[in-house]
Amino acid sequence: MHLEFRHLRTIKAIHEAGGLARAAEVMNITQSALSHQIKGLEEQAGVELFVRRSKPLKLSAAGKRLLGLANQVLPQVEALQQEFEGLRSGKAGRLHIAIECHACFEWLFPVLELFRKNWPDVDVDIRPGLAFDALPALIKEEVDLVVSSDPEELPGVEFVELFDYNPVFVAASSHPLAEKAYIEAEDFRGQTLITYPVERQRLDVFSQLLIPAKVEPAAIRQVELTAVILLLVASARGVSVLPDWVVREVKYSSDYVTRPLTKDGITRRLYAAVRSDDLERGYMNDLIKLARQEARRLQAQ
């Protein structure tokens, strides 16, 4: 039996209209064409689908089974058509984000709160990019955007600038290093360095300062939450290096101070890595715009 969507729509239309003439009018086809369609379908099924000589026209038991299928399948088909239309128009889609910057969770959540109001039909998900190779996953279309501070030359991928930030040294107000105007790599010798639970190559303090200077802290303590890092720092349990905007945003306590790293300071840039074709999507451009707006708000504090 070769069953098509038009057959299901026909059965449903005749049932709802109560006759061939009205159903043909609703479906914008001739009554003759509709009769031929029903005859061909009954020949395939080997059973009658309607009780003849009844007014209004009624479905047979077999016709009711087919109507049940129509009521089950057609709404799903219509929903899929609407989804595809949303994809074509750019109003719907998928935005799965991987984050290589641990501190960026503090910045990204307000952005996504605004984004979901603007784009309610876009499926948003976040995957911690530190748990897997985010950029290869972007190329494989397993994720759609990667927040990263380490741009690479990758075919079909563009790194869109989001904002610049300064990694800053954070210590208790009573810490001896708090008296210095700026902090150098050698100052970390003998210190307990409190960091996020991230590979050291992905931490600014190591990649930009300690590894080039071949300096190793006395101990490293890994902590998940920014607020807890600042609590430990304020309690003189160690020192840390955090993005300047993170320290301003959390505002946990007044018992710690920040100092620039090196005399000239260190500046880092955050990027959104996106497949080149996806940059044409309206919701992708809007997310990048909202991200930049939120960054400006944080930097203005």
C-alpha cells in the first residue's frame, strides 16, 4: 500500500467537511479528482474507506483507522514544516556553545538571558569547552560557537573579536605583594596560586607570564567558583590572577586588592570562533552584538 501525505489530508478533509463536494472546495481541487483519489486509495487498501449512501458521508471502520493515523502524523508534519520555515527565515536554529574561558560563564549567562528573549525558537546549549577539543568539534558541527582567547588559522572558521581584558593579580589587602605597583613573574615564587580547575596552558597567568619566565609557584590550589577564589584570597590563603572584569563583576569583598601583571600590564582578547557560513545567520550576529554590549557594561563598572 503506497500511502502519501495527500491521502491523509484527503481523509481528514472529507471527514471534517462531511462530503466530497465541500472537501474538494476546501482542498481547491475538483470533485472528480477527489473521487478518483479516494477510489485509487481504496483499491490499494482493498477495503472501503467510507459508508456509501450516508449523509453526511461517514467513514467506515477502516476509514476511521486511517483518520486516526492522519490525526497523529499530520500535526507532526506541519510542525516540521514550520521548523524548516524558521530555519530558512533565520528565526530558528541551533546554537550550541563551547567555552574555553572558565571565567566567561560569569559574563555569558546575562548575554544568553537577553538572547533567549529575542530568539525563543533557537535551541541554546552550553558545553564546557575545557572538557573536550572545542575547535575540532566546531569544524565537525558538533558545536556552533566557541568562546576562546587563542585564535587559530582554521579553514572555514572565523574568529570574531568580542572584547579585550586585562588579567590582574589579586591578593589580600594585608599581603606583602599588595604594596607593589605591579607584579612580575618572580613574585609568584613561594606563593600559593589559586586558579580555576583548568590546564595551566589555558590559564593566562601561566601562558602569558610564568611559563615564559620558567617560574613555578610553591603550590597550586584549584577552585571552581570565582566567589570562592576571592573568599580564599581575602582570607590570605593564597593569591590569584583573574580577568579584570570578573573581579569588578563579582565584588565579593573589600579585603583584597588588584595589581597589573608586569609594568606595562597584559592585555588579552576574547573571540567567538564561528563557522564562516553561520555568520550569515541573524541570531548568530545578534548573539555577538549582545556579547559585546555586555562586555562594555562590565568594563564600564
